[in-house]
Amino acid sequence: MQISQADIIQQNKNELLISGVVDFLTVPDLVRKSLDFLKSYKSIDSSAIISVDLSKVTSCNSAGLALMLEMVRNARVNNVELLFDNLPNTLLTIAKAYGVENEIRDICK
């Protein structure tokens, strides 16, 4: 069995990039890393919009949706706005199944 791997890195001042397999094994670490970034970013510029690029996500399941919602919640607590870009079709399909498609579209570019 192959171990899932994913990462979240800061591309530039206002952009994060999530890459790899976003699943139940990788999401806890991604949430922690994103929260660390948001906390540090709050002290730099609390009025900015941060773009989260999902173009390098190779696969995801419903944990990806949970990651997005948790990141938005953590961003709001830290007075930062997130917008997601390059949303995998899988996540949109899952959002439709859970009835949160409109909420997800509101936080996507």
C-alpha cells in the first residue's frame, strides 16, 4: 500500500499551492500547515485576499472539501479572505452531493 503525500507551500505573498493526494491521511497536516501560514500572515497584512491554487492536486476525496471549509473557517478567525483556484472536478462533484455547491462556488475564482 502506497502512503499518500500532499503539501501546501507559499508560492508568493498572496498565494498558497496545495499539491499531491488530498485525503483523510494528508488533510490533518495540510490543515496544520495552512493554519500556521494564516496566523503568520495575519501579522503581515490582515486585510488581504489569499489565493489557494489546487492545480497540483493529483487526487482527492471528501476530505478535500473538509480541508477547504476548515481553511476558510481558520482564515476568517484570522481576518484573512481565501479564494480557491483550479478546483478539481472531483471536489465540485462532492460539493454537489453534499448540497454545498453554492458555498464552494462563492469561495472559488
